[in-house]
Amino acid sequence: MVSLTVLASGSKGNSSVLATSRTCILVDCGLSCRETVRRMVAAGEDPLKISAIVISHEHSDHVNGLWVLARRLNVPVYMTGATYAEWQYWARDKETRTKPHLDKIEIFHAGKAFTIGDVTVSPFTIPHDAIDPVGFTFRAEGVKIGIVTDLGYMPRSVMDNICGCDGLMIESNHDLEMLRGGPYPWQVKQRVMSRTGHLSNAALAQFFSSDYDGSAAFLVLAHLSEANNHPDLARSAAEQALASRQDLLRNRLTLASQHAPLAPIRL
């Protein structure tokens, strides 16, 4: 059995647990160490069983708790070399300029799969304004799960990588009208709407209605903006797109939360 537990998803912190009977991987570490542990316990996951941490990119909502949690658990951390260097730069001591060092750093490259325990991890490049951002698919026990958030649009390469997923966690960040009329400064709105920003409800719906292969038993809509989206809008856009194709009706749809973990989804 393979399970996915979304601990948090949104601009204030992102973290999920991908687990098999032998391996437990923390995907991103955007919550504090204490909050990560609290939410894992609340969701029925054992923090002491974490085998490794994998990082998608260096933005603070994906690495905020990394330094403390990696030291406390003493587990390997996987990220690209460019992401590691960028994280070290931003996480350095502001007075001494000392860069943090991870004792068990494992460097991977987008497009090259690697294994953690019985899980094959396949990182792939995504369009986002980080130094070397990636999405992931995870294969174990005949199951494929994809996690892809923080992308400005859906290029063919991303579609190809998430094809055949039995479970898929994917971004539905903002409603375009809410974003345009919302509180963000114009330059931030431009960033979010750009091709290296975040995926809108409408862009995800377009993918579901035209290019999505419909293979997933479950779909998790993730990274919803609290300022520029509403769960009902995200759900409605996705459901309408899925309903337009009768072959997709078997996809179970749920929404990730910023403030509480989802119950584990098991395949």
C-alpha cells in the first residue's frame, strides 16, 4: 500500500508525506519542525519513521523548517545542486554570513530518477521563478503518485511526466478575477499570473478538459491562495472540467488545506 498525507499546502507552508510499508518520505518542509511533527501525529504518521526529505525548490514556503528538522531527524535531504546553493545563501546567518550545511545532502538532477528505499523518485523541471524547481512522481508497489505545484503553466513535458498517475496532487492557486481585483501589488499580481508564477483554476480546468489522461483514482487540488481563491471556486472549476469528460468521473477530488492535514489517501 502507498499513502499520501498532505500536511499543509499554501503560501504559508507546504509539506506532504509519501509512505509505503518500508519507506516514508517528507516532500518539502515548509512548516516549522514543531508544526510538522504535530501535524504528522495528528494524521496518524510517525515522524521517527521519516526515511528522507525531498525538496522541490528553495522558496521559504517549501523549506522553512528544513534546517531544524533535518538535524533533529538526522535523515538525508535530496535536492538539486542549484537549489541547495540557493537555500544556503538565503538561510545563511545574516550577521556572520555563515552558510548552513546539511550533513546528509544528496544531490539529484531533474530528469534523472533515483531511489529511496522501495520508492523510485522521478524529478522533472517545472516552470516557476525559483533557481531549479522540480515536480515529482513516486513509484512503489505498482502505484504512481505525482506531486506538482508552483508552476505558471502546463508545458507538454509536465503533462508527459504526470501521465499514468494513480494519484495526483496539482496546483489550483488562484481565481483570475479575484487576483486581478485583490489586495496584491500589481507587480506581485503580474508575477503570479506569469508563465513562471502559479497555475490558476482556469488553467487547471483547461488541462483537465483537454490533456489530462484521467488515470488517477484521486486528485488533490493544492496551493490554493487564501487571498485570491476560494475552495468553492477551485472545486467548481475542476468538477465542471472533469464532468465534461465522462471517463474522468471516477477521479475522487479533494482540496488540500493550509491549516490542517488531510486524512491519508491510500492506494
